[in-house]
Amino acid sequence: MRKRTMARRHQPQPPWWRRPLLRRGLRLAWLGGLVVLLMALVTQGVERLLHPETLPVRSVVIEGAFQYLDRQEISQTLAPYVGGGFFSLDLRPVEQAVEAMPWVYGVSVRREWPDRLKVRVDEQVPVAVWGEAALLNQYGELFHPPVETHPEGLPTLRGREGRERPLMERYLAVQARLADVGLEVAGLREDARRSWVIRLQDGSQVVMGRGMDTDRLDRLVRMYPRLTEHRDEPIKRIDMRYTNGIAVAWEEPAEVSE
């Protein structure tokens, strides 16, 4: 019996563009080109947005209640820093320029679509004079505005560097306690040994010794009305450094002319 031999049929080769490897390579190349195109468009768009002439800032709103700051001076300080576009403007230099003003406590800057900048300025609140030329705010922090801008009538605190906040807190406590007998504190002074003296508004002094001894303060409040009734002359000095009593010095009576 004769074996039949079947001739192998030759499969036709697909066109080159339909071959799997080439097709995969073309797809990758197409995707890569699309990504490059998108990146170029995004880059161009970002550059356009960041251009200083795109959506320029047309108005600056200054917010805050001011007693010592001048709104016009703040506006002049901001002028060199707000000339960019809405997106290109760097807010940090704007904040730093206003923060450098001596009566400024804090600044916040934000954009408001489409062309406005809002600058919120918090002013320092002076509570006391520290030393010769500095002021203390309500948080016991030092700031240094020009001396000629210091408000009148502030108490004066003196002490070593780093004792600003404790002395301010002590002043507030002492002032609140002595107000019960009608006394107003004009200042506190603490030396290197932390011995401190109260200066009253009438010019008299109260020597308190070391530390914040509330018993001595209470004793002063109890006895002060009796002291004013004892003599007509103004009190010059009260020494509270005694365990159970006080020492008082009065002003010398004025000489009566003939």
C-alpha cells in the first residue's frame, strides 16, 4: 500500500505592520509620543500661568484693626512685592516685608480669585515697657518699635534677660490684687538675686524681697488703709521683708515759710 504524503501548506506571512513584535513596538512608540506631547502641553500651560503678565494682581486688601500701624505705610511696604501674576506671585516675601515692620505681630496672605490679594495684619498689643527702649506684648514677648511711638502710661518692668514673661505675669497679678485698695502699679524691678520692688503710681515703693510671696502681698492689702490714716505725709517706702510686720518711711513734711 502506498503511503500518501501530504504536502505541507505554506501559511502566507502577514504584512510587516501586522507582525506582533512590530505592532507592539509601534504601540509603545505611539504612547510614548502621546506622553511627550501631553508633557509639552502641560509644561507650556504651567509656564503660561506662571508668567508675571498672566492674571496680574490688580488689588490688595489690607485687613486688621490698627492703633499704632498706618494702613498707608503698610500699602507702601507691600508695593514692591505684589507686582507679579496671580499664580506667579511668591507670598512668603510679602509676609516677610510686613512682618519686619516694628508694630506688626503677625501676617497672613492669601490669594482671592481672580486678581485680588488679601493681607491680614495683627498689631502688637503693648502691655509694659521693658528697660529703656523695648516693649512687652500680652504674651510677654519683646518687640522694639521706635521710642517716640511708645504709648504713654505703660508700666515699666526691669529685670535680667529672659525674665520678661515671669515679671509681666507678676505685674498683672500684683496690679489685680492692689486694685482692691485703690493702688495702681507703675512698675516692677527685679535685681540679679530676684529681689523685687513694686513702684506705685504715687511714687512710693514697696520692697517685697525674693520670690512671689502672696502672704506679704495680702498683708500689704490689709495694712495699707491703716498706714494712710496714720499720718498725713505721703508714704515714701514700705518694706515687706519682715515675718510679721512691715517698716514704713514717710516723706519729710514740707517746711512752712514764715
